[in-house]
Amino acid sequence: MFREIVFKVSDEVERIVERMYEENFFTFSIEEEEEGTFLKIYLNPGEDIPDFLRGMNLEFVQEKEILPSDWLPKDLLKPFEVAPNLVVDPSDVLEDEERIVIKLTPGLAFGTGYHPTTRMALSFIVENIKNGMTFLDVGCGTGILSIAAKKLGAGKVLAVDIDPQAVEIAIENALRNDVKIDVLESNLLEKVKGKYDMIAANILPEILLELLEDVHRVSHNKTILILSGITEEKEKILLDRARSKGWTLADKKVEDDWICFLMKRSSKSSLEER
């Protein structure tokens, strides 16, 4: 059971969405109706309204208790393919011996497999993961990327998120899928040690830029870096920053207005490291 709190919006919708992402708050929706534009946020019982919302030009409309099925798209409650041979099953009833099934109940954490940024990141993982590779998931949300990597044959898997609620959900989802992954509350790479063969981050472009400042510390010459959540406006900025940090673009996926990079260390960077 969740709390749905509805506000009427007077500010620019883009500014509100940007602020939500800046605050790592993803459990919301914006809906256009005849009466105006409305912001709906979803909280756990007893959870306070975030302080940053109080300073915004919002008019309280109502609050009620709801189930996840009341606010999630109906299609999201049925099994759906998120990448080749990879299926998310929120219903926990699918039996499929030919494809890898991830049992995942969408809730108050980012990363259900329904969004293009998640699907593209998963596709790159499916295409590039090899048995025994170490895998780091930065901003793990539900843990879907980490769970997929583990089921696809990864060795050590570490998932990190700044949100303690996301950490809790990722742990629960790992148990539900009977996979062993380490989950850690960390502001990006702050508490991460060691080097990883594959690193994936499906987060905001501004946070990806921050990640690029430190990701070399946890990578090596053959590390594969997957960056998703990139908008068209930020694509060049991110690509230029990555190149300046010793990364080269190996592949790219585009879906709707979203972009996902697959990057590898440049030869110049490799020579410098040796």
C-alpha cells in the first residue's frame, strides 16, 4: 500500500521534472487533465513529503492510499520482454525455459524495465556480458541491471544507490530471483573499491557527468562502460567529457528521445595506465 498525494501545478512542468531528478526522486507522474496539470507523488506509509516540494508553486488537491496496480500501467503488470531473451515477470507466474526471467514487482524505485533507458542498457548487457565478468551497477534502483547481469553469467556483482529505499528494494529483488549480488548504499562510487569488467549506470545526464570524474578509479583497460539516461541535448557534452577522460564510443542505441552509450577505454588511455 502506498500514499498518492496530488498537487495542481502552476510552475513549468519541465522545471518540476528537472528538480525531481536533481533530488533523486523518481516516484511521481505528471498528468494533463481538463482541469489543469497535476503532479502525483507516491510515498510509503509514514514517509514525509520531501522538503524540496514545499518550496515549489504547488496546490495540494488530495491524498489517498493506493495499491501499485492503481498507478502503474496495466501492461507493466504482465510479463514483457525487455531485451533479447530477457523477460521481466511482475506476476511471478511465467514459466519459460528458453528465456531468462527476472521476477520484479514494480514499486517505489527506478528501473522496472519499462523505460527505454533501462531496455537499452539491458540490451548492451545481453550483447556484451561474458561468464565470470565482474559487474558494477551505479544507481541501481530496483537492481534490474545487476540481476540481469548475474543471471547472464556475471561473477561478482555490486549494485550501489544513494537512496536507502532503493537499496532495500534491490536486496529484496535479488532474493526473489535467487541471485547473489552485493548491494551498497553509496553516493556514486564513494564506497566502491576494486576494478570492474563492466560498469553500467542508468541515471541522469548531470549525474553521469559527475560519475565520469571518478569512474577510471574502478575500471581497467578492458572495462566496458554503459551510460544510459542521456538526452539529445546532453549527448555531445557527455561524449566530449567521456573522451577527455580516456573513453571512446564503441556503440550507441537510440530509442524515442533517449540515448545509451557503450564505451571502452581509448588506446591512449590504456598506454598511459601501463
